[in-house]
Amino acid sequence: MHLRPFGPHALLAEVADASEALALATWARTVGIAAADVVPAARTVLLDGLTHEAADDVRARLAHWSPTTAATEAGPGHVVEVPVVYDGADLAFVADQWGTDVEGVVARHTGTAFTSAFCGFAPGFAYLTGLPEELAVPRLDTPRAAVPTGAVALAGPWCGVYPTASPGGWRLLGRTDAVLWDADRDRPALLAPGTRVRFVRA
């Protein structure tokens, strides 16, 4: 892990991958790191809103941090089930990529334990890890002009659900009525980082 200043009140931790970033962010929240905001991404964690003393404390504590210890201390996140109608435009393409049929895609997708690694792209859009590397699928060569709200999709090793209608280049598996983002909820993002996710056939 590499830790470097990021502006006057923040530190940016660079780690190996999304799993380590999530582990570090979860650990920072669990042990009470004095940051105003902890933001995981694909290979980084931003610790923002640090005083000078808090930044020194973070540096000292991270000198002994490891992903294994962090996972043990944090424990598992809560589980959210997302019902899906599997009728996406790219089901046949994904089936071909995975060497199976449409029912095989549905079985693999519903049988995978996903975890929200970080949110980005749009409020409530969670990048979900869990697919093995051999099931990674390429994005579209040309993004669609419009992907509907609730579209469940894959790109590379990631799974995601579009919280609102938007352009997008991910491969569409189906759709859900789950509300991914609601600013009036206690937890606005349904699939906040650390959330475990299970897709179920609607």
C-alpha cells in the first residue's frame, strides 16, 4: 500500500485492487479513523477531512494494516436481495461468452455472492465484485444512448444496476424494480460499499 497527501486535508491510499480498497475503507470506518469521509474506489481509498493530527494517526495505524486483519475486525456486511426479470438484450451474448445458454447465465448470476466495492458513475450505482475473472465480459463497442432505470448489467469483472436512465455500455442481463438511490432514506444508496448482494429471479 502507498499513502500520499491529497490536498491539505486528505490522504489517498493506493492498494492492489477493489477488494483491498473495500477492506481498507471498511476498516477505517470500523476503527473510527477521524476522517469526515472515507471513499473507496477500484484501487484507492480517499480519507478526507483530516486534521494534521488525524493524518499523523492514520499514517501510524496504516503502517500495521493488512487486508486479512481488516476483514476479521469488520465482519460481513448486511445482505440485500435484488429481484430481477432476466430479459436483457445481451443475455444471448453473455451466454455465448460463458459457454452456456440463457438459463445457465441466470443460474450463474443468481448463484454468485456479490459485494458492493464502491459507488460511482451516478448516485447509487454500485460496482459489484464476485464474478470470477474468467466470466468477465467486454463492454459494448459503442455505448447505448439510453439504458433504462433498473437495468442489471455486466462489464469486465463488474456487475451493476443502473439507478436511473442514462447512456451506458454495459451488457444487459435484465431489470429490477428495486430503488437504488433515495435521498430520503437513512441509507440513500441501497447497495452502499460493503453491502453483500444476492440477485434472485423475479
